[in-house]
Amino acid sequence: MRSEYRAGPVYRTGLIVSGSMCAGLGIAVLLVLALHQGNYARLLPAGVPTRPVEALGFASCGIALIGIGFWFPRMTSALATVALTMAMVLAAEWASGTGPRVEALIAARLGIANWYPIAPNTVLVLLLGAAALLLRHTHRWYEGHLGVIAALGSVIFAIGVVACVGYMAGVPSYSWQGQAPMSLLCAICSCALGLGVIMSACRYSELDDSGIPRWFSAVICTGALAINLAIAVAYLSKDGRTWQWGGVKPLLPMIVVSGTLSVLAALQTRQSGGPEKPNEL
């Protein structure tokens, strides 16, 4: 059966609010940096500053989400393509060690002398977010694979949650590389972007009697596993091995809850026959 369009006012409102939050924070950071008020881009006095390339990426993805909510497919596709291209170049530069060229170019355009390399977890978030938004408007693809797009959103949300909890608990779970940690603003934008991607998939999916998509258990399982994986990556990084037991303790409730959720969601997915199958087009 084809996925039917559901009005889903809650899902539509959710993705518009998430997109507005993501785009608003990104644009605000760009304005602050352009006015040479870099301290406001930290959010916390001793926090990590948000890089201009990160703000540009989140602003593009946020506006693309708003385009989904108001059905402007060309705007969504164009901005998602720009964000995906930028994220791919950043990932290639980070992997090959040839950068940072994109960061230097954007910083020079804004007249910023002192800037920092982009965080690898932020690059992954922008890469997954832009890919999900672009696939969202590949018409013959997304109708039968909305669960896959929502799963990408759950991974993005998980990375943002781990970083936010790290800042609140004082544990560097937001750092996948010692000299390039994720900023708090990027962590908040990651949560908003992930939720928006999930909401955009829910809006056009087949819903069960409770009003949620049939593949939602698989998405919860993916997000819960991604939370523990993000913590493991941060711990195994160069600085993570210096974590003290007293600092890790605040993360234990999240690790236990996400592990339990992943098991329960996997069992629910198995009982329901697995994720939603692609529709015949």
C-alpha cells in the first residue's frame, strides 16, 4: 500500500519549529561573528566557540527543514545539496589532512582572524542531515524508505544528546578529537535537526492506530544504539582515556536507559515483523 499523505499537524508543527530553531541559531551565530562579537558564539563563558562553517551548515539544513514544512521542494533540495557538498568536502579534508580550506575561506569572508577547525562529530551530523534532507525529496526513493530517513535523524539526535549531556555533566563526551570539540550550540542544533528529520518522515508515513509510524520502534532502537556508540567514540578518542570514574558516573543513567530502550525496541520491531517494507511503485 502506498504511503498516504497525513495532515499530521503535530508532526508538521514539530518539523517547522525544529527547522526554525536550527536555522535561527545558525543565522544568529553568523551575525554575531560578522559583527566580531565572538564571545556570544560560545553560549557559555568557558565554552567552545561555534565555527562559522558549522553555523552556515546548520542554517542551511534548518531552512531546508522549514521548506519541507511549507512544501518548497526546490528550496529544500538546493539547500540540502549545498550543505551536503560542503559536508563532503569537510569530511574529505579531515580524513586526508589537507584542510582546513573551507573553514579558512568562510572565516575570511566574515573577516574572522581567530577560528578553530570543525569538530568531526559536527561534520558527521551535517553529512547525515543533508543526506537525509536530500533523500527526502527524491520522489521515487523516499516513499518506501521513510524509516531509513528517520533512522538517520535518530543518529543525528543521539550525537546531539550525548554532547549536551556531556556539557551538563562536565564530561567531554562532546569531543571526538582533542583539539576540535563540538560546541554547545552545535549540540543543540544537532538535537533540533535530528528531531526535524524524524518529524518530516513521520508526516508522510503510514500511521498505526496510535498515530505513530509502523517503523518507529526500529528508529528508537537505532537512536539508542547511536547514543552508546557516540559515548564509546568519545571515550576511545585521545582525550577520552583520561576520563575519571567520577566524571563517567553522570553518564551511566543515560547508558543504561539507552541500552534498555535499544533491547526493548528491537524486540518490538521483531514482533511487528521488522521495519516498514518498501512500497511498490
